[in-house]
Amino acid sequence: MTKADIVNEIAKSTGIEKVTVQKTVEALMDTIKTSMVAGNNVYLRGFGSFIVKKRAKKTARNISKNTTIIIPAHNIPAFKPAKSFVNKVKSHTKK
């Protein structure tokens, strides 16, 4: 499902114009991104959490040049689904 599909579904189910839904979805995504860039987590009860994970500094190998490189500590965005969400997906597996 793409962002356009999500906008279409919301517009169809709520009766709100697609342009308004599009702006709302974009605003939601921008707010989540801005919050995470600032280092804050976003919690959506019943859906999940957008969290900032901290990766420690580590040593890796560049196999093509046979050298070691240092990967500095950094943050990455992650999503952790809510338990109720996970259970719904598990119980609805296709056979």
C-alpha cells in the first residue's frame, strides 16, 4: 500500500476531500520526522512507537580492500508495533 492508497482509503471512508487528507497525512509524517530528528520518540497508542535507536561505535571490515574501518556511533529511526497490532497481524495470516 502506498501513500496515495492510504489517502484514497481515508478519503473514501471519511468523505473528506483527497486534497485535505493528503495535507493531513503529509503533516503527520512531517511532525513524526521532525520529532525524531530532534531525538524524541513518537508514541501512537494501539498502533506503535516510532523510536530513535542508538547504535554504538563499532569496527567493520571492507572486504574488497581488506581493511578495517570504524563506524562511529549514530542514531537510526525504528518502528516498534503495539502488542495489539502484532496480535492482529499474527491472527490474520494468509494460508
